[in-house]
Amino acid sequence: MSKLIVKFTVLLLLPLILAVVSFKTTRAQGVEVEPNNSCETAQDLGTITMPFTLDGELDIATTAGDIDFYQIRATPGEHLEITLSGVDTGGGTLSDPFLGAFNIDCYGLSMGDDYNGSHDSRITIVVPRSGILILAATSCCDYQFVGNQGASGTYQLHVNQLAVIGSIQGRLVDEATGDPVMGSITLNRCYGSDCPILIRSDYTDENGRFSINPISNYDEPIVAGDFQITAYNNFYETLLTERFTVAANQNLDLGDLPLISLPLIGSISGQLIDAATGEPIVNSQYYYNSSQATLYRCNEFDCGEFVGSTWLDVDARFEFNNPYDYATPLSAGNYRVGLDAITYESHITDVFSVGVGEALDLGELEMTPLPRARSITGQIIDASTKSPLAGQNYPYAHVELQKCITLDDCYDTINNQYVGDDGSFVIDTAYFGLPLLADSYQLVITAYEHQTKIIPVDLAEGEALNLGQIRLDPEPVKLTNLQPCQDIPLRGGRCRFSIEITNRMTARLNGLVWAVVTSQDSGSFLNYTTFEIKNAQKVNLQSGRNKKVQFQVDVPAGAGGSICVDIFVAQGTNTPFNTLGQTQFCVYKQSNAY
């Protein structure tokens, strides 16, 4: 290493070395006197002369750790810096000092632990009106200040008066007009040739004024010294003041701080039109999937800086104005606009330049429509009777068109409607009257007492698809004329009920009808039950024939609450897994069925 480098390193470290040496050899003005291990028995040091230093020691007791309390007197309202130093900075042998401050009534005011990269403790505090402070020296982490940590070692207690400033005030104004400017400011402390330490941040009021109070609930008091202020407003150049000095108790008014306006543009606007028709794209008025324009700023590398987005108005126009966004002013330069409209291909403009104060209208911007189909038509009929199924009346036939993302994902509903009285339907738009795109869909067709039918649909560009007559199969069986039991008395009784079964299939129904009882508050250990009523009944019906079947079940006196009966019909008499229909009724004790 060269002599020059060694010499330069020593010069850099010399202030730190001198500070450490000076700190280690600080002569104490006070010495600890026991007993002082409670706030009430604090050692009275009287009125101290600052800076004040005291040597003390925490002694290990056989049952608990030691703690030392000291009472000092100072001028009410003074700002004090109190530190408790140990082994880390040569103040003693205590490894992890912990510091507390109390008022004359032993009410806790503040506590401090590790500070400035060491295990030393530090607090800043204002002397109470009584002029009395009680300080506690202990070890970490004795938050209750009872000395129960079992640590020992020597320490130094330092009390110093802080030279706190009065205030720093000023006003932000427009350099050209002198008008007040709202914004934010930061205050930095200066050391040497730099001002690296952020002290406070604040906002101006509506008149551009700011006032920095030296005392804050969350920040350190502002001690006298050299400072610099930085002022921000997104529509102005950042202002950096000259360094200035503020003395203890001084109220400094910096006056007007002029901000230079950025070279802002006026606006950027345009209108989206259909490339095929030349007409404005009017679907932008709908909030759902609305059309929008997105502004990007260009730099020397690309045009990827997002500025903001805006919806189009009912005439398909967009406009970006200053101030567009408080965080993103529109300054002179190069931009691009990305355009999106539902049922149109996305488009991004070429790069364009906008000058200072310029209101640039990009004019009509063409959007290419996505491929569109014309319509889907058809008629819903009953597969058995060949009769049309009405939509406005029973059986309320209904069609729903769902867009398919994949073969298994067709949940985005595009259009739904009840069919006409003759069962016919026409689907020629999506929701909100938007065009029907050439795409993959599925058509879901429903009607009461009929089986749902799903038809895959692939629409080509310009296609008018006619599905013709769409047959809906009736449900296999029809359960009607349910006659539930009524008014079961508290003492219990027999519940008799019946149901009529109609075979709506073209094939013969050769199966079973059975009933399952479910009861809550049954009075049993589990307090509920479910079981099948004995004697499932066989049915053997030709297509279109019906039969009335009856059941009964005895309800004991202890059973209470609800009693619900499910009636099932299945094809097959041995293992009736092929269920074709189901219905239910419920009764309460001494209550009508529902």
C-alpha cells in the first residue's frame, strides 16, 4: 500500500479515533450510591450541569439482577439527550445496557435500547413541568424495570442538553407567475460537503406554505446545524435549495422558493372508428368490457413507459389532458397510444411527438372488426308430441348461448332468452347489443319437465346458422297429484301419503317406487334418523300410462321436529340404481305439510 493511501486512511479515521478516545476517558461528575434499586429510592443528583456524566455499576444479587435509579433536576421544557453506554463503546463492562425515564410520580415516559449500531441505549426527552426526571439504568430487556435480568457490569450515564431549533418555514411558488404551488418537501441535514441525512418530510398547504416543527411524536428533535430542502411537484422541476444554517431556538423563514415549470403538453386526443364502415365505435358507452385508450411514453430505448388509460366516451373519443394524473404529468416528447375495443382487433399507433402546450388531435383511428357471424336460429319442440314448447308460458323454454374458451370451459354467457310462443328463437347479438362474433359456442336449451340439451356451435364468419327443429325429450317419469299426510298429533300416529306416476318414455317402465324418511329432533341418542319405508312398490307401465301408489309410516310420540319424505322412481326391480324421478314433502308435529 502506498504511503499516500495510508496517510489518507489515517486522516479519515482520525476524527473517529479521537471521538472514541475522548468518549472512553470522559470524566464522571457523579458516582452511584446504593441503595437506589427502585424509583421511589432513586439517588438524588440534584440540579446537574450539562454535559453530565455518571459512573455506575449493576451488581449481581443472589436472587435477582440489580437496577439503578437516579433523580435529576433541569429546566422544564429543555430537550435532553440521555445515553447509557457499556462495553461496545468503552463506557463500561455492561454488555447490553437498557435505559428508562420516568416523571416525579414514577410514571414511565420513555425507554431506549440499542442505538447507532451498538448495544448502547439512548433516548431524547423534554423535561416535565416539575423539572424532575428519574432515570433507570438496567440491562436488556428489562421492560418492567424491576432488575430481574441478572446482568452485571459497569456503565456510564450521560445527560446532555440538545440545541433544538425553533422552526423552518417557506413557500413554494411558480417562478414565472409567482402563484403558490402545492407540493412536498424534504429536510436533510448536512455534514461536510453533502446533505445525506433525511430529517423530515412534509406537504405544503393550499397556499404553498410549509412549516417544519422541530418536535414530532415519531422523529428525533431537530438539533441546530446546517440543512438543505428539496421541493417536489410533478409538474415542476425538482428544487434543491442552497445550504442554510439554523441556530438553537431560531425560527427561520426561507421566503418564496421558486419552482420552474416542466415543458408540459396541452392534450392528446383521437376517435376510434370502424375500419369497415367508417363509423364511430359506439359500444364504448357500456361499462362492461368498455373500449379504452392507453398512453405510453417513449424514451431513447422503447415506448414501454405506462402513463395511464382512459375510457372512450359515447362518441368513441378519448383525451389525455394535463393534469392527467398527479403522479404522471404529460411533458413534451414522444408517445404511442394503445387502442382496445370489444369485438375489434387491438391496435397501437405509430410513435408521435407532442410539443410544449400543443393540443394534438390524432384524428380518426381505424379499428379492424373481429370476424362476425350473422345469427343462430331454431325452434324448440317436444320430442314425443312434436308440439312447439312455448317460452312465455309453460313449459318456459329457454336458450342460453355460452362462449367456449376450451371444450370444457363454456361458462361465459353471451346471450340468453325465452323462445317465442311457437318455440322459435333468433340470436343475432351478444349482450348489450354487441355483434355476434364468429367463434366456438355451446347452446344450452331448457324447459320445465324436459331434459336439458346442449348443442356445440361453431360459427363461421358471415354465417346465419339455422338449427331447425330441436327436440327436447320429456323427463322419463312425471310425479303428480302428491297427497301428503296431514296434522300428525303430538301423541304420534300414522302418516299415509300417495303419488301418481306417469311413464313419459317410449319404452315400458318396469321398476320400483320407494320412499325414504328423514327426521330431525327424533328424540333418539343421535337425535336424527333416516330410513326406507318398508314394501317398495313395483310399477309396470306402458308409455303414457299412469298409476297411483300409496305408502304409510307410523310416527311415534317421541319423534318431533321435521319429518321429510323423499319419493324415488327407478327403472329395474332388482338393483334400482337407474333413478328416473324424485319428489319430496315435509310435515311437522301438529302442522300441515309443505
